Amino acid sequence: MPRENYQERLEQLRGDVVAMGDLVLDRYETALRAAETGDDDLADEVIGGDHVVNERYLELEEECTELLALQQPVAGDLRLVTASFKIITDLERVGDLATNIAAYGGDDGGIHPAVDFRGLGDAAGDMVADAVAAYEATDPDACREIDVRDDDLDERCRRASEAVVRSLLEADRARAAANGDGDPDPDRLADTLDEISRALLAIRDLERVGDHGVNIAARTLYMIESDDELIY
């Protein structure tokens, strides 16, 4: 392959990875809205369309494999291809998490009153978006800043999980007091446990979205500076 075409192919790969990021983040935003509103149509749109992300992932995986096998890139070009391969894997997993998140909303929408679901969701999504932007712009400072933000997201998720568990304990005590015999109503208890379970799963998945943002930033930093400080 002529050198000019090879370089064009590398730049096309970079652009395609960014486009996949846009696709995944659009689906992630739809998933947040589905969970917030309890809109089954939106949830079905996210869940039923997961194959689009998977197909895009496989196309880019094949492109990375061909560039590695046929062109045998070295130095900076090699780091671009290998980073791109890792990044599309993280993006595909964010797409999978979006399908989970879309289904967490209750019948009337919302996750749990103790959880700032939109705040956590936006923080995690912004980390992924900013990591993809850092990859596109080759910005090492942005990569390190995303890693710092992850500590804040982790702490917020920890506090949210604790608040959900506290709400369960308080609800149990209130029901026992209302019944007078300490025996909670089984139907109401089942509903509460289901709500608590969905809330804890939602918090866990939002935290994982942020983790994938850090992974993208880590691979981008290595691509730019051959620095593995953020790679776990």
C-alpha cells in the first residue's frame, strides 16, 4: 500500500473511532432518558439497537487487525492502532451498559429518590465523551484530568449506594412499626427490594461507565506519550 494511502487509512481509523464514540454516547443518553421517564419505547430502542454498536465494533476490530497484520506499523502508528483497538472495546462495553441502564427505570420512571441518577449519569457520560475528545485531539492533560474526576465519581457512587441501603432499613422499620407486630407486608417488601436492587445495579453500571472513560483516557495517554501511568 502506498505510504499516502496508509496514512489516510490511519486517519480514517481515528475518525471512525470518534464516530463510534458519538454513536455510543447518543445511545447512552437515550438510556438515561428511558430510565428517568420509564419510557418503554425508549428502552426498547436502546436494547433492540445494541447490534448496531456491535457491528460497528466488529468492523473497526477488523480494520485494526488488517493494519497490524498487513502494514506492521511501528512507533507512534503502532500505538495509534493498538490504542484504537482497546478504545473501541471500551466503547462497545459502554453500549452494553446502556442497554442495562435503559431497563432500570420503574413504571413511572426514576431510579430511587436517594440517588442523583441524572447527575451521576451525566458525570460518567462526560468522562467518556471527554476521553474520546482527548483521543481525537491527542491531549495528554485532558487524559490525566479524567483520571482525577474518576475519584469524585467513585465517591459519589459510594455515597449513593449507602443512601439506598439506609432507605431500605428505614422502610423496614417504618413498616414494622405500622403493623405493630414487627411483621412487614410481603408485597410491599417485595416492591421495595426490587426498587433497591435496581438502584444499586444502576449505580454500579454508571460507575463502570466512568471506569471505561478512564480506560479510554489511559490508552490515549499511552498512544500520545508512551506513558502507561493510567493503565491499571
